[in-house]
Amino acid sequence: MSPNYIRNLFLMDDNSRNQAATTMLATMACEEEQEEAVRRSKTSRRRGSILGHVVIQRNRVQGNERLYHDYFAEMHVYPPHLFRRRFRMNRPLFFRIQSAVEAYDPYFVQKRDAAGVVGLSSIQKITTALRMFTYRVPADSVDDYIRIGESTAIESLKRFVKAVVAIFSDEYLRSPNNNDIARLLAIGESRGFPGMLGSLDCMHWK
């Protein structure tokens, strides 16, 4: 604002002064809006929702198809004994857990994002959670095979654990009752371990 403008402002009558002041404020507001628009345009040029975040095109569909054909298809690549060894359960039990978890938490239901891209499937998220939980591996250790990012893997693990506890705690995550104790003792005795209630070291015995 120039000194001449301020001097002329004082020489004006009240009506002219009010009109000039209104015009000045409107001009300043317009300039402020333009500057804000420039700032927004500069910040909107970055990609992704997090500043500095690098988006990796993982081809999640390919990862899901590979995992499905390896373990879950009717003509799967790996036989049942390898499924049990790597998932620490048989295939029907996995499907039971998958169905229950999907019904409990929509996070595990495969969806499309805002761009129409197919997201991760429930078997990708659950398999990731099981691998991390069972083998105690880092969150990004299965990315190259399952095609899942580190933050999504961690979120999948947290939600999977919460869902399993909420769904199965009343039936399985409780102290054994008398019937359970009798059944476990009978199983131990039939396997050559009389009096054994349970042992992780002997879970593989038939």
C-alpha cells in the first residue's frame, strides 16, 4: 500500500473513504485467495496420500492368483501335508476361519478401491497374518510372494487377531473343563503318553 494512497484516503469524505476501504479489503482478500490457490496447487502435485510415500505397483491380483493356485484351488500345486506344515492347520480349518473372519470384519472382504482397482483378498491378508504370527517374520517378508505392503500386513495381523479372539474365544480360548481333560488324556494315552494333558512338542504325532 503506497503512502500516496494513505494520504488520499484521509483527504476523502466519509462515503468515499468507506468505499475505498471496502475496495481495498476486497482486493486484499482476492490476492490472498490467489496465493492460497497457488500453495494448494504446489502441494497437490505429490502422489499418494502420505507426503514422500512411494507407490509400488505390486500387481495384487497376480499375487492372489498365485497363492490361490498354489494352495486353495481344486487342482492345487502343493499337497495337503505341505499345506498343513506351512499353515499349521488343514485346508478345511483355514476355510472355516476365513469364512468366520470375513463375516466378522468387512476389512477382509475383497473390494475395489476408489480407482476401481481390485484390492487384496481375504486369503492374502489371512495368509500374511498367519505367516507373521507363526514364523515371527517381519511384516514385509511375504511382500514379494503375496504382494502386500508392510503397513497393510501389520493392519491385517492386528485385525485378524482381534477377529479370532472375538469369534473363537468362548469355544477354544478358555480353560479346559472336565470333558476336555478326559479327552486330551485319552488322546495322549492312545499315542503312547499316558498322563500327558498336552505338549506342543508332541502335536505332530499321529
